[in-house]
Amino acid sequence: AGAEEFDYTAGSNVGGRAFEEQQLELAANTLHTIFPGKPDMHQLFNFVFGKNDHPKITRTGALAKKMGKSDSQIARMKTQMGVILMKKLNPGQANE
């Protein structure tokens, strides 16, 4: 079994639950507490969701090139980001 996949496109479900724009705004404004000491995760979040004046980039290859990382590094980071966001933004619902 491979890594869990998250679909970050507008209106999609992440881990079976839709991210609301309000939750994304909250996350965008509190990245330092959601991903403490992880500037790469802050940058990834901003690109994936087009927040904090970043262009929206969702394709793994394009993100890897933009961030100077390998496709596999970005894929792992996207999975980790999805898991953490589910736990932080949906407390009590992400007990998997």
C-alpha cells in the first residue's frame, strides 16, 4: 500500500472531508503553529492553495521544480501536509 493521496483541487475532499475556504484562511494565517520550524511546508502550503501571494501550483513536478526538490520529496511533503492539516483543522475527526 502506497502513501495516502490527497486531492488539493477546489471543491475536492481531502481525506474524505472538504476543506472549507475559512479553514484554509485560518491555516494560511497560522502556518507557524501548524508547521512549526518547517519553512518548506509553509511554502508548499502557499503554492498548493495559492495563499499569501503565491501562485497556485498543484502538480507535483511543477512544485518540485519551483521548490528545488525531487518529485518524491514533494509527494511525501504533500501527504504529510494533508495528514497534519486534517488533524489540525478537524480535531476529533482524524483519528486514523
